[in-house]
Amino acid sequence: TEGSIKYHYVFDDAVNASDIDSDHPLEIAILGNKLKITSVDPDNDKITVQVGEEKVLGEGQSTTVSGYTVTVDTIGSSSVALTISGAGCTDSDFVSKGDIWETACGDMKVKVEDILYVDAGSPSNKVKLVIGEDITKTYADGDAYIGEDEDNPTWVWDIDLNTDSTINYIGVEYKQDITSMDDNPIT
């Protein structure tokens, strides 16, 4: 029946919600997705999850996300030059560490998460990017899980946070009521 299957991360030691932020995310895996929880709102049973794809690239390297190719043109000590192209669009800009670039191509966003800068033009220079239509997304208890149909999800978030700012559990629950083999039960 609906809600009878649940996957939970239950914490033996209290995890204080105020200790979780983008610099100190809570990293867990649910249904094959590696998740970084970057903030927790215990008053409303909400969590913010990084949903963009994380990529580490050097100068001149490219990666493709959702049909758009992001190229690292130059890596500096505090910013990088990036180009995005796809769907007949090309856009370039300089993006500082920690900033999110809202590109002119589609609804794509690129966050410069971190920069490893050794020396000008060094092949050891690297940049960690987070790329996607959304960099983070906030979910409440009962919301459709990542990638699920909003109107008829198979899995929904199951979040229980204490008012003292600690986490009881974070997980998902099966949202379908299966009454016959024709209902395509999970296996």
C-alpha cells in the first residue's frame, strides 16, 4: 500500500541542522542519487539539495550537461572564463568563485564551486563547476523526489526534523498503491 516502503537515513548521533551549509554539506545517497544537502530548515521540514551536475575541469576542457557544452577558457586565481553553447546559442562570461552565472542559453546556470590555481597557464589549474537548470532546489516533506512526476510521483521525500534543530531522518517513501501485477510494482 501507499507509504509502506520507506528508505531513511536515521542518525544515531544528533546532527545539528545549523552545521549543514554549502561549505559543510550533508552527503547521502538515495535511490542511486548522490546528494549534497546544503541547508536544512527544521521549522518547516525542508531541505535544500544541490541538483546541478558537479564537474572538475582544466583549462580548455569541456563537458556537456542537458545538451549544452560548457568550456573552461581560462582559469584565474579568483575567477574563470567560461563559454556555453548549444541549441543554437553561445554565451561567454567571467565568473568568480562562489558565484552563479545565469547564462543566456536556455535556462542553464553554472556555479563556480571552487578553483585550484597553481600558476598562470599551469596544466594543474582546475575548477569545480556545478551545472544545470537549477543549482539547488528546496524540498519539503511530501514533495516529489528528484526527477519524479510532480502530479503522480512514485517516490516522495520523507523528512522529519526536530524543532531543536536536529534531524530525526531524511529519506523517501513509495507513493503508489499497488493492488495488482498490472500496476507495475517495483522490483
